[in-house]
Amino acid sequence: MTARTLFLQPRHTATGRALADAARRRGLRVETFQDRRTPAAWRAHPGAALYAGPQFADAVAGELGLGLLEAAPGWLAALPRELTGRDVELTTVAQARRLRRPAFVKPPNDKSFPARVYPDGSRLPRPDAVDDGTPVLVSDIVAFEVEYRLFLLDGAVHAGSRYGRRGALDVAPLDDDASRDEVLAFAARLPATGLPSAIVVDVGRLTPDGTFAVIEANAAWASGHYACDVDAALDVVLRAARPVDSVGHRDVRFLRAASRAS
């Protein structure tokens, strides 16, 4: 079996450093890019894995021969309201520019523009900045009392952390949180349809009614681990960003476009 190598982007993050340490402990190699140019020796790497932001990942995935997994763009919008706690629609940025009400708008799987509450559609980036056909999620505005990050592997919570309370950073391991059992019970209700075998899902407790709801899904290879067990988080990252020819049949439809063509 080819030894795995975890590749990192040039810009170091706390999670990148933690994952690198965990990778070395289990005997993996760790390599850091100096820029977006892929050295010839790294191309079509048979044991590649990656932790990086979406734009950097898109720049190097093809040359590394990586398959990057992400949720289906419409996964959140397809969930029933009992799991989202709000109306969520998958549309295009051109359609969203027609909004005449406040809404939370975000790209499903990248950071092509800031995810936030927009007073109306006229405040969204114009066509010269973001293409009209760019998919976006438009949702009702809600407030979360507390927020959690869950690294899922094969549909089950593999690692978890609280990361926010009332909009402020508040980090603690899920096992130390009083709502741990409620979080896990809610996560068990999430349908696997629309999710790859390795993914991150954020959930939270809504205010004022106190029910749990899904916040969003994120690619594991680009998500911060907060207080998650880093070895468990690495398991998910290694599955979510691996050589494209080793991606299982079920996960092929969740390949990010930059790696689907590699």
C-alpha cells in the first residue's frame, strides 16, 4: 500500500498544524506547498491527501490527482423544515439579486462571496464579480443559541466540538457539553442522501424555541476542527481528500468539479 502524504497550503492554520502533527504521529508524510505551483515529483501522487481552503484546493487538486468530496449543493435546501428550522432555497445569484427582503445568502461549497445576512438582493455582488449562474442558498434569518461542528464518517459522528454561543466563539469538546446526547440524537436523524461518506455538518440550537437545526454542510478538507479530537478529524479528512482513483462508487457523485476532471 502506498504511504499517504498530507499536503498543506502555504498559509498555516491552527487546524493545519494540528492535522500535520497527527499525521506524523501515525507515520504519514507531510508536505507544505510554497505557492500554487505543484512540484513535478508531487503530481498524480498515489497517496495524496489535502487540507486547504477551496480556492487553493481547486488550484492543485488536478495535478495531485485528488478526489475532493463535498455535499451536494442542494442538500440543505432539500431537508425538511423540521431539520432546518427555516425555509432554505437553492437558486442562482442572479435570481437572489431580485430579493426585496432581508435573507441569509451563501454559496453552498465555496467562498466566492461572503456568507451573511443581506438587506436585499441589490447588496449581493454584481455580475462583474460573481457569475449570474453561481449557485447560492437563500434562507430565512434565524438565531442560534449554541453551535456545534460534527465530523461525519459513513453517516455517523466521528468527532464533535462546540464552537459558538450567541454568535461568539465558545469552544469545547462535544463530550464536555451538557447537550452532547441531544446533539448526537439530532445528528442521527440526518439523512445520508446528498452527503458523501466523509463530511462536516454544523448544527445548532435555535433561539428562542430551543430546537436543534442544521446550519450547513462543509468540506472536511477545508474545515477547522475547533476542539474535535484531531486524530478522529484526520480520519475524516483522509477520506474526504484522497486519490481520485480510490474514490468509492457511492462517493463519485460528490466529487468537487476541480477533481472530477483529474
